[in-house]
Amino acid sequence: MNIANHLVRAGASRGDRPAVARGGNVLLNYSVLADRAARIAGALRTTYGLAAGDRVALAMKNCPEFLEVLYGCWHAGLVAVPINAKLHKTEFNYILENSGARICFVTVDLAETISSLQGDALERVLEVGSDEYKSVLETDAIPCVTRAPQDAAWLFYTSGTTGRPKGAELSHRNLLAAIFCYFADMDQGAPWNATLHAAPMSHGSGLYGLAHVTQASCHVLPESGSFQPAEVFEIIGHWPGLVFFAAPTMVKRLLDYHDDVDSTNLKQIQYGGGPMYVEDSRAALERFGPKLAQLYGQGESPMTITALSAQVHADNTHPRWLERLGSVGTAQSIVEVRVADTDDNFLPAGEAGEILVRGDSVMNGYWGNPEATAETLRGGWLHTGDVGSFDTDGFLTLKDRSKDMIISGGTNIYPREIEEVLLRHAEIAEVSVIGRPHPEWGEVVVAYVVPLNNAPDPSALDAYCVENIARFKRPKDYRFVDELPKNNYGKVLKTELRDTDAEAVKVAADK
């Protein structure tokens, strides 16, 4: 089993179909893309002397070459290590050293940074588009190298919001399972015409791109190389049947783009990587129609824990529709999902606990980290570190990361519940809720608020919360800020918020 055979098949059977485009311009068809990947594989094995199982890093912004390099690595029997192009030099260095990558493909903007990191393990930095890269594409193609289902294919490095990132070792079987779930649980109906890579291909967008290679869909890249709402709507107008993966913050930016645009060609927006608040989901459904699908997953089980289908999004006649919009859906087809207590005992519907997952999509383990692997995969289940609860229909609602849960006076308080309420307030654009240490209560609730215009009166917010949630859950302090700290994927960094809050409390105490 080698995931690269999907591209080989597409090149042979549907070679004339467009494979890669920038904006509205087709750059490669599947015949050419498959040939280029096979030539890259030939160079990696013969010119550079890599052996099956060696690691090759991709420090590349979204570009037309990304897919041919990724599949070229697999075609050669190698392990790909895609790295988010927005990371810091020290983060690149750590991932390159930890993975033991021998070669790193780079885009021109990262060539100097990565070249300075060459050492004993990293032997060569190869810039796409360079003369050397052109010579790689002139190398003789080789047949696709056979790999076992359990062999590593992709080292997916976690975002590292707490401590060093860990490399989740994803096998060919894991990636095949993720592809199966895409068609079974997310994008269930033909045609599969085009997918837009508006989010990093090193992560969710690239993982979902694998399913589109199996169907010979066109991979469309924005001309700007970044997510720009006006450009996204222009691309939608050009490509019928377009789908794309987006973080909830990206969907919110599309909603805030007020020009009158035609989204008829849009087939589906697939969102994940963070919570989509119910009010935003309703606004997106009103604007785009029944074209939303949500996934919940982790790098350790890529894109494949639960899904909330477009059909459920659209079923506003269901008596629990709003509750379902606030959930992350039901278990995807290839996995079992449970909620458990601290002793790993499964909990019944309605009780909150840690979310556990097992199935063919769950990683082999963490690269070079047997201790973390044993802890995370104990008992044969992936321990996600997320807290959630099932309803009686099997819909999972995320509460929070276990480390983000607030315990005040011995009672568990879930920040997301409070955030959902505050975001319905007309004067709030964004909000993030954290716990602040307190000598009597253990923790108290604090809300960091980005106002829509002027900061609302805290007493008015307090009254608003009391009208909508239990009194003990309301924030004891409101902090108004211009923006919330976020990582490269748009996730709010609550660890950084807690550090900021601790410093503010210390300063106030010293006065």
C-alpha cells in the first residue's frame, strides 16, 4: 500500500483533467503532475541517495509544486515532513532535527532561513523553481515504491501551543482512512470538481487534498498566496463545484465581507481546527445556504474524529437543531469515539469527560518519543486531552481542552459555554474566557473581550450573562483588548492569555 498510487492512477486514467491551477489558470493536468512526482522520486532515490523510510521536509508556502513534491516523496517510499511556512526559525530547526530530515524542499522566501540550518542530518536544501529543481524534473521516473500499510508516510507536527511540538507518525493506512472518511462523512456527493487551498497545505487543507487526488479534482491556489475574502469569492465564481477547508476565523472573515457576491458555484465550506460559534454558523447558513460541514480531529487522528454533515447543518426543523449546531457531530465512519473519566471508565450520555478515539486513522505514535506515545495511546485509545459529552443521539459537544477547564469552588466551568453567550452580545466581536487563580475559590472566570466598536459597560455584560447562564459562571472580570493572541492556524492561545492576565494581576498588586 502506497498512497502515491492514487496519483499514478489519476495520471493514467484521467490524465487530461486539470490538476493544479492558480486563480483561474490551469498550470498542470494529472498526466503531467503524476510524471513530475515520479521524476522527483527518481531524483530522491538515485541522485540524492535516499532510502525507503528516510524523511524529507517541505518548508513551503502554498505553491503549485507542493503536491508534486509531497507525492514524489511517497512515490519514492519516503516519509514527508510538511512544516507550516509561518513558523519561527527556531521552530523550523527543532522539527528538522527531531525528524532527522535529510533534504528540505523550500520556497524562495524560506531558502535563506532553512539553508542556515543545514547540519549533520539535513544534507541539502532544495529550492523549488531553481535550476537544481529543474534538473530534478529531468531525472528518469521510477516505479512507485511498495510500502506496507503501517509504514510512516507523513510526520504531522502538532502546533506546540504548550511545550515542544510532537511529530504524529501517520501511516499510509492512516491517510487512506482519512480519505475514506472524507467521502463517507464530509463531502458525500459528486461532482468533485475543484478544491481551493486557502489554508496551509502543510496541515488540514493538504490532508483533505489527498481525497481530491483520488477523484482527480483540480487543486486551486490563490494568486495572492494567502487568504483574501475578495479573492476567494472571485475564485468561487470561476470554479463550479468548489470546496475548501477553512478555520472558523476564515469563515468569519468571509461573513464580514459585505460586497454582494454570487456563491452559486460553492459546493461546501469544510470548517474545523477550532470552535465555530452557533451565531456564526447560523449567519453562514443564511449567507451561503446548506453548504457547511464541520469536522473535529487532531494531528494524531487527522480530520477524522467526528463530523457534522451539511444535512444536519441544514435541518433547522429539528427540535434540537441549535444544540446540534453547537456540537461537532457524530463519530466518523472509521473510528470509535468515547468519553471517559480520569480512570478511563466510559461515561454515559450527558456526562463530560476526556474524549477517547480508536480506529484506523489513529497515528502509529509520536516520532522518537515512546514515553509520550505510551501515555497518549494507553489502553489502545487515543487520549485527545479534549473534554466533551455525548447526547443521547450520539452528537458530541466539545467543552474545552482539559487544561482550559475552569474549576471554581469545586465546580467545573467550561469557557466555551460562556463565550457562546457573550458572542451573542451586539457589541462584542471576539471573546476568550480563562480561569484566574483565586485564594478562596481556586479560580475565577475572566473574559478577554474584543469590542465591535466601543467597549460595553461591564455591568451591562454582567447582567447579560446572568440572563443567559447560571450566576456562578459569569465572569468576575472583563478585560477589553484590541485583539486576541492566536497561533498560525487562527487558534486563540489561552496559555498566552493566562500569562498576560497573571502579569496584569501582579502589576496591579504591586501598585
